[in-house]
Amino acid sequence: MENSSRHPGTRVVVTGATGNVGTSVVRALAADPGIGSVLGLARRKPALEIPKVEWDTVDLSRADNEDRLAGLLRGADTVVHLAWRFQPTHDPVVTWQSNVLGSQRVFEAAARSGASALVHASSVGAYSPGPKDEPGVDEEWPTHGWPDAAYCREKAYLERVLDTFELRHPQIRVVRMRPGFLFKETSAPEQRRIFAGRYAPGPLLRPDLLPFVPDLPGLRFQVLHTDDAADAYRLAVLRDVRGPFNLAADPVIDAHKLAELLGARIVRFPRALVRTVLAAAWRAHAVPASPHLFDAVLRLPVLDSGRARDVLGWQPARTAEDALNAFLRGVRTGAGENTAPLAGRKIG
């Protein structure tokens, strides 16, 4: 049983606190009586007021911010590292500097500050290609990613960095969260910009305007509502647990489930044709999502979340369909929040 009274003054610092996952995590932490205070860090300060939450700014990609970062983390009991940069996909050096080198700075600053726990946002994208059948792979599945996709390459590299970090700092409790795709209503603006582009018209995602769903070999993935993932982070902060946790909700999403959700018919498409079209659009800078990420998604394994249930005591409160419906509702209505990543805007 969780005993929040054992953590009467827990201070948590959250990086990437203004994005899809960050806004849900800081709210989940602030609402728990076992958390004393939360410091949310981001590149740009948000216009959000949440009880027990303070805000500050830091750019993790800059090496000259190492001392400032260590100062911000000083006094933290737990550091939750969520910060991640998805773009520009055409310049992987930029994302490497922010995601990999920036993460290493956070890890070392956490050690310097005397934090007792580090909770890191890994991903299903860290896993090597694997089976698409249920019940899915557990946390022992290899984490070598899909090397052609920058996102997977960076997530997998950080798994190796944390392997070394744990050996060097055995006194720090390290938790690695490996969720599937995370959606909520107010994340729609950010995710539309990341995958479809800034000017993708949200109202066109009405079911009656999507006459078919492409059925591609390997199109089978897992979805989770961001607020449910945030509850897993909250539990990881409060409970004496270590190691990786897969996070996903039922059911597994495929073309048939998408067609049912959207009221559309299924059309079989050759994977090579779809990739060729996507690659051409990406090279022309018409879409930000790279064909390499498309390749990775079709190879991601299905996850078994049994360890999160049995060790962390976590269960999602919403289904995968609930999460997708929330996202689609947010896209159509322009829902968002008062943070730079989640700024709502209705296009079209």
C-alpha cells in the first residue's frame, strides 16, 4: 500500500514541465498530499498557476547552463526528467544536443544535488523491433531502438547512459518509464505540429471527412491517456521502486480499431508506397515527421504492462480509445493550454 504520509515534504523537480506529459505530471504531483512542492522547468516560462508548483527556465542543450541546472535541482528529493525535443527532424545534431547531451546534464546535476531518486521518460521507441502479438514483451526485451530513426536512437542511447549512471551512483533510485503513445485533449496542438505540421487543418480530422483508414503491415501500436501515464510517474516518485516500467492501455490499436473509431472503411496499402510518399513530403519540408520514424512505428513491439501493475500498483483509468478520442476532440476544437508547447490554435 502507498503511504503518502511517509513523504510529508517531498520536493520534486520536473524538467520539460510544460509539454504534453509535463503538464499532467506536475498536476498529478501537486494534487498528492505526500508532495511538498514541485519546481517545473522548461525553456519558456508558462502562464499556468497550479498550487504547490513553481516555475523556472533553463535550456538543457547549453553546456554553459550546467551550474545553473545544478542550482535549480539543489534540494530536490526526486528529479523527473521529461524534457525532449522532437524537431528539427532534418537536423539530428540539434535534437542530439538537447535530448542526449541535455539529459546527461540532468542526470549529473541530479547526482550533484544529492537527489535520492531519478525518474526518466524513456519510451516504447527505445525497444528493438519485436512481436506485435499480445500479451507483448516485458521490460527485459532489448532496448537498442530502430537506429535509422533519431527519436529511437536517442532514447536507446540514454538507456545505456543510465546503465552506467546506476553503476556509478547506486545510492540513487533510478526509474525508467517506457510508455506507448501518449495523448490527451490539450496535447493536440503540440502533436499536430510535431507530426503533421503547424498548418494542418484540424477540422479535417472529422470522421465524415476521413473515408478510409490505410491498413499497413505492422500498423499495430499502443496508446495511453497522458493523465494515466502521469499517475504512474506520481507513484514512481512516492514508492520505493526501481527499474523500467512498460505503460500501455487496452486495446492495442490497429487499422480495424481505427476504422471503427472513425467510422471509416479499411483500404489495404503497400507499405513501400506510403513510405515513398511520406519520404518525398518530408524531403520537401511539407511534413515534419520523417519516414525513418514511420519505419520505426511499424516495427515497435507490443508491450506487456504487468510489472507496472504488480510492482508499481498502477492501472490505467481510461482505454486506448478514450485517449484517441480525447486527442481527436482537441485537434478539431483547437484545445490547448497556456504553455508554449501546448498553445491552442484552431486551424481551418
